[in-house]
Amino acid sequence: MKKSMESSLGIFFFLALVAALIIAEVIGPDIFRPGYRVRARFANIHELKVGDPVKMAGVPVGRVEKIALATNENKVEVVLRLNKDTPVHTDSKAGIKFAGLGGQNYISIDFGSPTAPLLEQDQLLTTIEQPDLNDLMAKLDQAANGVQNLTKSFTGDKIDNLLGPFTDFMRQNNPRLSAILVNFQNVSAQIAKGEGTVGKLIYDQSLYNSAAGAVTNMQDAANEIKTTVAQARGIIDQVNAGQGSIGKLVKDDTLYNETTDSMKSLHEILQKINNGKGSVGKLVNDQQFLNDAQLSLQKLDKATESLEDTGPLSILGSVVTTLF
């Protein structure tokens, strides 16, 4: 009796252990690990189930813990239990992916921005809605039916009706088309021999040499322009640096100061002249001097008139009398 009781207890504990292992496998190995929960809301979960994996870049990082309706938003709320070391940022996005047409669904979370804050317990993830697989299959079925109907419409009679005018045109214009093809052959043969304008353009070596020479001249001109621009830049840099005559004229403060002082001195001299100071000022502003000068000019004018009336001998006698 005692052995039977021990055997029963052993079988019971064995079955309990097997059941615990099965439950742990179904719920997931992450149930015993420390972690945190986040939430995500979808308009359609596409047959997602509790216990389905959560992945980042294909790496499992958690499980779906709970699925419930969020009636206030007409969406389904999915609670995700993630491993403690899973870096999910506030701008990370979650979407439902398909492992295959008959495979298991899972939730994929992208990395987000490394500088964004990390999600905390029970925060809501941004989601991406995936297209419904049934809708895609329905659209594919409609497209296949359309192709099938199109192929059915191309019967022998309809193809003849479509191609009939074209074949009649070919038959009626067969000589003209043959002549056009012969002309094309002749033209292509002339071009191949280097005859005609197009043939010379293709095969004439002198034209190639001329074009190559023109390109070389253009390159030389471009190099000269680059050199000139470089020299101009060097001169401008020297001027900006205050080097050379122009640079000193532009940048040297001493020249500016000397010019300013000279202008001040000239201004003072002009003021003195206007005020009648100094010899030049008196000459310019003294009215008596002006009157004397006018009187002297009048006397000189009269003297020249009297000389014109007197003959040369009289003038010579006057000069001799004056001298002796």
C-alpha cells in the first residue's frame, strides 16, 4: 500500500512538472525574467494571439501578454511584455508582421532614434497598420480574373479582326515597303563606307582631329582663364593684406591721416585768404590794391596809345633824351 502511494505521488509530481514545462513553453521563457510592459493599439490584429513573439530586427525581445478591445477608440489593445534590457524609444513604431502565408504572426518594433527617451512601464507605442491579407488575396483574385477574361476575349476571330487591316496594308504596300528597305540598306552601306555627310562625320579622321584640336584649344583657354583668375585673386589677396602700392593706399591708415591733415591745412589757408590774412589774402580782399591795379593798367593803356601815334625816330629820341 505504501509503495502504491509513493508511486502515485511520483507520477503526480512528474505530470505536474511536465505540465509546468508545457505551460512555460506556451507562455514563453520570458515569464520568469524581469521585464516591463508596454501597450500598442491596432485597428486589426490579423489573427495575433497571446504568446506570439515580439521582435526587434528579427531578434525575440518579448511576448504578447494580453489582448483586449479598446472600445473607446474602436481598436484592439495589445499588452507586450518585453525583456528588461530591450531599448524601446518613444518614437519606436510597432507593426504586425507575417512569418509566412501559413506561419505565425508576430509584432515587430523598430529601433527609433537613439537620442529619443526610452519607454516606461505601460506607455503606449506608436503603431503601423498592415494591409489585410484577405483584402490582398481578394485583389489578387480580381486581377487574375481580369487577366483570364482578357485572354478569353482574344479568340481567333477577334485577333483576325484586329490584325486584318494591318496585314491588308502590308500586302497592298509591299513594293513600296520593299523599296524603302532597299533605300535604307543603300544609305547604311554608304555610311559604312564613309560616304556622304553622315559617313564623313562618322569616319573622317580629319574631322575628329579638328574636333580634338578645338577641344584642346578650349581646354587651353580654360586653363588660361583659370590662371588669370588665380592671379587676380592673388592681387586681391595682396590688396586685402595691405601689400604693394594699391594695398598701402587702401589699407595704410598713415596715408589717410596725412591726407586728412593736408585737407585740414588747405582748409585753414583758404579761410585765411577769405578773411584777408597774409599776402595772398590782402591781394585778394584789398579793394585799394584792386583800384591801384586798374589805374596802372589804364595808364599803361594810354602810354601804349601815345607810343602808337609817335614815330620810331621820336620814340628813339625820347629814349635817348631819357637816358642821357
